[in-house]
Amino acid sequence: MSLGFCFSMRTHYAGLVGPKSATSLAARENSKRQDLYHSRRARWPRACTAEDGPAEHNDDLDVEDLKKRLFLEVSGTNRGLAADSSCKKRILEMLEELERLNPTDSPTAKENRALLGGQWKLLFTTALDILALGVIPFVQIGDIYQNIDEDQKGDGGSFYVKNIVSIGSCLNSVASTVGADSTAEIHVTAKGSISSEKRIDIRFVRASFQPKTIFGYDGIQFLDSLQIPFQSPVGFIETTYLDKDLRIARAPGPEETNLYALYRCRT
């Protein structure tokens, strides 16, 4: 899986993209965003005109307006799986515009780590391995989270990144009415270290399947947490937008960088 969303869970693609290719990939993507910026910028209505106040005030209003539009657009898309081509295009344009208006230039700087850390819920992604979870037979994918926590025992600049995928039986809509639902979580944990003002390099260290309920009963009573074996792939999370409730991130994919939009659940 990938979630760089390093999404955070780069057990699939991270091993295919080495440090050199991942860096050049990100550079090409950034160049594309720069080229598209001016043509797309003109298509977004401004919240106010230049006469209404200073430029930085207008940008603040632009950000809030775009965020509202984004939240409305991604709702009902199942993190992008159900988005048609026109809907996906609108979402990508809004995300790229928000990246241009990023209020936090150095997300990994010491003064911004409290803002970067916490639990983030995945709203939208272009990562095919994440979207493919939504078409697994007989399984319902619930919320997907990424937790970022600074390593308090380290000397600074180290993080733990955990991706959490909630899953359940496709029969839960019926079984839950009699308290017989079955649910579980997949946890993928990585260690991260700062490599630039926006990037955290990560190495995945373990993955586990954790039953929560089995036909309504405590799953741990019947089945312990199962460790999922895998090689230790590496990757990165590059935070391209960060504020108090929205984070946009990019991580390496097989051909181009994957894009993730996440909403803060807790600090």
C-alpha cells in the first residue's frame, strides 16, 4: 500500500522508487505545477478585489474559499474512487492552487512540528493502491488515517508515522442491526527523519492486522494481532500545504508522485 499519505503505507510503491528517482520525480511534478499555475489561477473567482484590502488578506480569503469548495467536492467521492474525470480535474486544480497558497513554508521546522503532528483523515488521493482497497470483494473500507508523532526520545527531527485502515465485512450493514458486526484495522508503522523543510524520509518497520470485533464479540478474545511480513521499503512524505485543519502531501508512485489531501482529526 502507499500512503506516504506515505499516507502515509508505502509497502508497495516505495520499494520501486529509489531516492534519486523519487527526487527527480518530485522536481518534474513541481515544474508541471509551476507551468499550470498561471493558466488555472485566472479561472478561480477571488473572494474580494484588490481594492478591498491588501494582497495577503485576499489570499487568506482565497484559501478559505478554496477549502470550502474542496471539502464539498470531495464529499461522496470515496476518497477519489467514485470521482469522474471532470470531478477529479476540479479537485486536482483546487489542490494545486492551495499548494501555491501554502501558509506554512517549512512544515518540518521546529516551530511547525506541532501543526504537522496529530491524526489526519484521508479525504482524497490519486494513489491507485489506496483506491484499489475500495473494490476488494466482500470487504468494506472505512476511514483511513495517518498519525504523525514526533519521537520525544530522539534528539529532534525524528517521527513515527502510522497509517490506519479500518475494514469491515460487507454484511455489516445487516449484521450491525443485531450487534453481530465484524471489524478490524490494518496498521502500518514507519520511522521518519527530516530531510528538508518540507520532506520527511520514511522507512516502514512493521505492519499488523488487528481484529476489533468478530460477529459482535471482542476480536482479541479469539484472534491476536497478526504481524504482516514485508520487506522494509523506503519513501518520503512531502507536505506541500499545511494549516490548522488541512494537509496536502505528495509521495512517490510508480510513474508520478501520488497526491493526498487530509483533514485533521486531533492534535
